[in-house]
Amino acid sequence: MSPAKTSPRSLRILVSFLAGLALLLGTPVAASAAAAPSAETTVTWSVKPADTAQGRDRPNYAYDLLPGGTVGDALYVANRSPQPITLRVYAADGFLTEDGALDILAGGAESTDLGSWVSIESSELTLDSGASAEVPFTVAVPADAAPGDYAAGIVASMLVTADNGTVTERRLGSRVHLRVQGDLAPSLAVGEVAVDYHGTANPAEAGSATVTYTLTNTGNTRLDPNVEVALGGPFGWARVTAADDAPELLPGSSLERTVEVAGVVPLVLLSADVTATSQVVSRTLAGAEPSTLDPLVSQGAAATAAVPWTALAILAVIVLLVAWRIVAARRRRAAHAREIAAAVAAARADAAGTDAATADADADADAGRETVPAGAVAEPGSSNDDVGPATRASRRSP
């Protein structure tokens, strides 16, 4: 059998069919690259400060400018995903979260400070898988900007839609720190200090205390505070200390801190002293530098009752036992004294009764005797042998 032959016309039809099929299969791929990924889609990208005239291998952006000054820089973005991605690039004002971390306003929120001074050359960026790009931007400080430190962030973000329709913004970015040159007035306040003592059931064991306080940056510079919390009884007796490594504070920011201190001896009154020693964070175009300003020392204090209730309860029981023993001893002595008094009274009563009986007997004996008056003669047969002289005298009469 001879092999089958394909005519040129059939070959053209086959090629046209395959080309159309390829176009049909390629259309959904292009559409999926433009669509927002779902929450289950694995999308990865990275950002960092680009290597520019402002620095290389930097952890973030740091500038030191005069009012009205400008500086240009760039953000490096790389797509680590297996598919193309489209990212939105923008800048926003920075703020401190409750735990002291630096965050920026969400996309769409209006910035009023440094975030509004940053101009992005391209607000949207599409990258193929494995591709990277630099996004230039410019920082322009207003001529009337107040001296001090400002914070913001430049991010590359993506909106992700969940199955239930919830849209979440995923974003990665780099910090931007700017110091506007002028008069710097660092200031830190330690306030709202409170202390709470926690005792133990063991009277020989020390308790613990919880100290809360608030740090408020009332100046115009970034501050890096180191905090020491000291607790002690009256006159500083049994003093214990603990350190709190507080995060950096932006101007105008406030943080509430909590410190747990162990080994606190309850001495009825417990005093807590909070001392914050703050360094002014210095930033220049070359990066971080030691501050030339003197450290700030800020203090706050509070007091509370630290009563050793277990020891007092044991002492109270001992006092009650001693008091009960004393009262019981006094009662026994009083009862014994009453018994002695009763016995004496009874003895005296018996003695008095005996004397009365004797007296009565003597009286009865005296009453049984006959008394013969003078000149009288005793009757014959009388048993009274005791005859007085007068009787004898009358017997001698003729």
C-alpha cells in the first residue's frame, strides 16, 4: 500500500485550524493576567529601595532636607509569581500601631504630611513572571513645612477578592523617614502611671506587680527611649527594677506600655517610679548617625497598697490565740479567786455559827442557875451547893 499524501490545500486548512485554536486558547490567559487574583491564588512579589545616587543596599529611605527642598529616588519591585501581576504603587503617611510598629494609611486614605509630598512617576506597574522594575519618585518638601521628623511609606499593593466578595489589599513597602531642617525640640512625657500588686498565698514568698504607663512624644523629633521601672516600699526599702525596651516614637505619637515586675516585697505601701531616657534618632542622606543632642530624661510615678494579707491573717490568728489565752487565764484566776472568797466566807460563816451556838449555850446555862438574894435562906433539899456569904451569915443567926 502506498503512503497517503497530503495536498497543499489540506495543509493550509490544517494550519489555519491550529492557529485559530491557539488564538482561542491564548485569549483566556491574557484575560486572567489582567483580572484580580482570588484569595487562593499564590502571588508573590518583593520591594526594596533601589540602588540610586541616594544609597545602595539600604533598609529604608532616609532624607534630611530644608523646607522647599526636593530629592529623587526609586522603588525596586520584582515579581516572584509564576504569572504576570499588576500592582498599584503609592505613598502614604506613617503612624504607630498600638504595639509600636510603623504602619501607613490604607490605600484611598488622604495623607496630609510626608505621604502627600511624594510624587510617584507611575502609579500602576505590570510585571511578567520573574520580571523586575524600578519605579522613580520625588520627595518635595513644602516651603512652609515645620522643622522636625516625618514618616511615610511607599508600597506596591494588590487587591485580592475572596469567594464571598470581600476585597483585601495586600501590600509590601519600604519606610520613608524625613527630617526637615530647622529648630529641633525633642520632648517626651511619661504619664498615666499605675501600679497593681499581686500577692501570693505563701507569706514567705514575694509577690509581683503590673506597672502601666504612657509614653507621649510631645516634641518634633523621633525618639528611641529606654525605660526603667523601679518598685519599692517606704523609703525605697526592698527596691526592685525592670527594663522596658520601648519602640521608637514618632512626633505626636503616644503608646501605652505594660511591664510585669517579679520579686516585689509587700511593705504595705508600694511606689513605682518610671524613668525614660531617650535618644534623638538622627537620620541623614548617608543613613543613620549618632545623635548630637543630649539624651532626654522623663519620669513618672504612682503608688498603691501592697498589703501582705496572708501574713496579716496569720498574725491575726496568733494575736487572737494569745488574746484568748490571756482572757482564759484571767477568767481562771478570777474563778479561783471567787472560789477562795467563797471558801473564806463559808469558813467565816461556820466560825460565826459556832460562836453563836456557844453563846447560846452559855446563855442557857446561866438561865438555869437560881440566884439567892442576900438575907435569903436556901430551901432544904436544894441542889445549889454554892451558897453565897449572905446565906452563910443568915445561917449563923440564932
